[in-house]
Amino acid sequence: MEEFRRSYSRLCRESGAEPQEAVLQQLHQLPRGRLDLATQSLTVETCRALGKLLPREMLCTELVLSDCMLSEEGATLLLRGLCANTVLRFLDLKGNNLRAAGAEALGRLLRQNKSIQSLSLEWNSLGTWDDAFATFCGGLAANGTLQQLDLRNNQINHKGAEELALALKGNTTLQQLDLRWNNIGLLGGRALMNCLPSNRTLWRLDLAGNNVPGDVLRAVEQAMGHSQDRLTTFQENQARTHVLSKEVQHLREEKSKQFLDLMETIDKQREEMAKSSSASAARVGQLQEALNERHSIINALKAKLQMTEAALALSEQKAQDLGELLATAEQEQLSLSQRQAKELKLEQQEAAERESKLLRDLSAANEKNLLLQSQVEELERKVRCQQEQLFQTRQELTSTSAELKMRAIQAEERLDMEKRRCRQSLEDSESLRIKEVEHMTRHLEESERAMQERVQRLEAARLSLEEELGRVKAAALSERGQAEEELIKAKNQAHLEERQRLAHLEDKLRLLAQARDEAQGACLQQRQAVAEAQTRASQLGLQVESLRRRLEELQQELSLKDQERVAEVSRVRVELQEQNGRLQAELAAQEALREKAAALERQLKVMASDHREALLDRESENASLREKLRLREAEIARIRDEEAQRASFLQNAVLAYVQGSPVRTLSPPK
């Protein structure tokens, strides 16, 4: 790890960034074989450096990067580096919010990496983008080493579940898959359930918290139970075959050792015979030299030599016979070993065929049982759906009747309110018109009184002026014209004011006439609205009548549907009873198949015991053959000893004869 730490620092400095102190501290404290960088906020430069170092790292088998806040670029660089790693077994990427780029990088990693066996991807967002998740599922389908995959809380929908189902059909190594707390739903659950018969390795699948119906969960659990049973049987069969192969290998090794020992003994015997023959040849040469030196003495001993030669020929013949017996024994042993190997192979093939046949029968029975159970559940679901539909129709009838009643009551209330409103508006308009007329009359009377008072004042002023004019006529002749002019101006002004007031009063009268016309139009509109409300009320009454008739028709249809439902329920009960009878018959057939399987297992046990007895018999035969070989070897040793004794006797006799003959004194010493 110290070399890894130095390389990380060097790569960070080469890229122009400082190495993270927290990462260096974690690298300094890590145990051998495990790289734990959990909860460390890794930058892009750190991810790039780690992506360059991890392909060459041969000691790290576990990599923990949970809750590291990896960016899309950083995660892509890290996973690209892990594609070439060959020793990593466990990878944890929990809580890094991996999205589209991360899902595609993970798909490439699963497609290229051949060592990762466990992958944890909890608390990410891989299922948000369908195309990226499809790439991830393609990598999973092509992977051949991954055994455990954790995809909890990844926002996987039903489309992602369908892609996963396709991947599981092509995958042959994945054993555990955790999909809890996603959004798979009914369609995704069914897709995963349908892919399970095609997958023979997956024995654990968690779908809790995915809005998957209970029947789908039970079917998945049942399939996982079958997978676990199949896995246990496969492991037991593997263990048995391993034990049997070990026993067969042990027997073969023992037989090979025995055969090698036998060959060694035969080689030793041949060497001893060759040595004895060479020694006898040397001795015969010595004897021939002595006989050549002493030709005269050997002529007397020709008869004895011929006898010894005949004895040697007999011994050689016996030796040849024993060699032939040994060769025949070797051939018999080879043929016995070959025949035993063939019989073992045939028995193993027959046992494998019987076991595969039993497994096929059991799988067919299980599939038939699952099919029947699914049919029963489908019928029960149909009955529940029909009951729910009947209940919904009843609720709809009650709700429609209540709604019609409420609408009729609301229409009547609305009609009353419209009537009250029209009356109130008519009364208000009438009172307003009366008030305005009274106001106008009062105003006209006040204006007339003001005009009369003004005229009276003017008349008084005129009288006063005339009196004043008469008094000062003589004194103010010059002012008469001015007074007349002022009088004319006052008259003109009074006439103008009277005209303006009259025009104003005419305008007010015209406005009052318009207001009266508008009030009359409003009254007509209100009357029309009342007439329309009455027509609406009549129409609503007709609608209420039609709805009542419709309600009666619906009640009749409901009664007919109740009768049909009762008939359907009775028919379904009859069908269920028939299916129960068929299921019981099939259960009985399955019991019979189980009994047959038990009988076949007993037969296998009997055959195994017979096979062991046959092996014991063959071992006893081998022991008897070894005993025969030992006896023959003892006989060969005895014959060899007799020949040696005879040769020694002959040599002693020849030497004694040579030593006792008179010719010895004349011959020079050897």
C-alpha cells in the first residue's frame, strides 16, 4: 500500500493537482488487500489517478467507495480503470447518485471485467434513464463472474425490470439479486417472474417495497425455493460425484501401484534370472576352459555333462513356462482392470441418466403444479374482480341516485332563489324609480319656488328702481341709461339661468326615462330568466324521471347480474371442485412419483452397495492373484535354488573329480 500511496501522489502532482490528505491518510491506515475510501469526497483528479493505478494493482481484492459524492466524470474514469483489473472481487459504490453515464460505465465494466464477484449499487439513480440502464443490463447479461448484485433504491421502473429479466435469461453466474425499494410494479414483477424458469443459477431475489402484488411475490419466492432446492441437490450430487471420483481415483491409484509393484517384482526376477544366467554362463565358460584344458578328462565326463545340459534345458523350459504364466497373468490383470473401468463408466452413465430423468420428471411435476396453482389463483382473482365490479356498480347506483336527488334539490333551491332575486330586483327597481320621481318632483318644486322668489325679488327691485328713478329722475337723468342697461343685463341673465335650469331638468327627466326603460328591460329579462328557470326545472324534472327509469333499469340489470354472478360462482365452484379433484389426482401422481424416486434412490443405494461388493470381490480377486503370484515367485525361487544347488553339486563333483584324477599332477596349476 505504501507503493500505491507514492504512485497516487506522483500522478496527482503530474496532473497539476495536490493529492487529498484524507485519501493519503486512508491509504496509510488501510489493511492489506482492502482499499476503503468510504465517505471521502473524491475529486476528478483523484478518480483519474486511481483509475490509472487500479489496473496494475495486484493486491487489492476489495474496493469500498460508498458515499464518496462521485461526479459523472470521476465515476467514469474509475470504472474505466477497473475494466482491466483481474484481482478485484468486491466493489461497493453505495450512495454515489450514479446516473446515465455511470450506468453506461458500469455496463462496460460488467462486460469487460472477469474478476468481480460482488457489486453493491445501493442508493443510486441507475433506473432513471431507460437507455443507460439497458446498457447496464446488457453488460450484466454478458458477464460471467458476478455472483451477488445489490440494486436497492435505484428508481428502477417496470421497463428497467423487463431489461433485467432479459439480462437474467442470458446470465449464468448470478446467484443473489436485491431489488428492494424500487418502482418495479406489477409488469416488472411479472417479467422477472417469467424469466426465472430460464435462469438456473439465481437462488435469491428480493422484491420488497416495489408495489408488486402478493401473488407475484409468492410465485417468485416459490421459484427461489425451487432454485435453492435445485442448488442443494446439485451441490449434493457434485459432492457425491466428487467422493465417487475420489474413490475411483484412489482405486485406480492403488491398482496402478499394485501393477507397478508387480512389474517391479517381475523386473527384479528378470534381473535376478539374467544375473543367474550370466553367472551360470561364466561358470559354464570356466568349465569349458577347464574341459578344453583337460580334454581327456572331459571325454570321460561327457555323459554327466549331457545329463547336466539336459537338466539345464529342463530348467530353462520351466523358466520360459513361468515367464509365459507371468505374461498371461499380466494380460489377465490388464483385461480385468479395463473391464472394471468400463463397468464403472457404464454404471456412472446409467446413474447420471437415471438422475437426470428423475430431475426432469420432478421439474415437470413442479411446473404442472405451479400451472394449476396459477390457474386456481386466476379463477379466484376473477371471482374477486367480479365481486368488486358488482360492489362498484352498487356504489355507482347509490352515488348516482344521491347525486340526482341532490341535483333536483339544488335545482329547486336555485329556482326559488331566482324567483326571490327577481322579486327583490323588481321591488328594488320600483322603489328606486319612485324615489327618483319624488326626488325630481321635489327638485322641480324647489327650483320653481326659487324662480318665483327671484322673480319677486326682481319685481321688488324693479319697483324700487322705478321709485328711485322717479325720485331721482330729475337728479339722475344721466344714470337712467346705465340703470336700463343693468336692468336689461339682469333680465338677460335671469332668462339664461332659467333656460339652463330648464335644460338641466329636461336632461334629468330624459335620464329618468332611460332608467325607467332600463328597469323595464331588466324586469323583462328577469321574467325571461324566470321562464327559462321554469323550463330548466321542467327539463330537470324530465331528467329526474329519465334517471329514475334508468335507475329502475339498472336495478333490474343488477338483479340479472346478481343472478348471473350466482350462476357464475356456482359454475366456478364446480370448476374449482373439479380442479381440486384433478389437483388431488395429480398430487397422488406426484406422491407416486416421489415413491418412485424413493424406490429409484433405494435402487441406487442397492446398486452402490452392489458396486462396493463388486469392488470388494475384485479386490479379493486381486489379493488371490497376488497370492498366486507370490506362490509362483516362491516356486521360481525354489527352482532357482535347486538349480543353484545342482550347479554347485556338479561343480563340486567336477572339481572333486579333477582334483582326484592322476592327470592333475602332470597339469600345471591354474
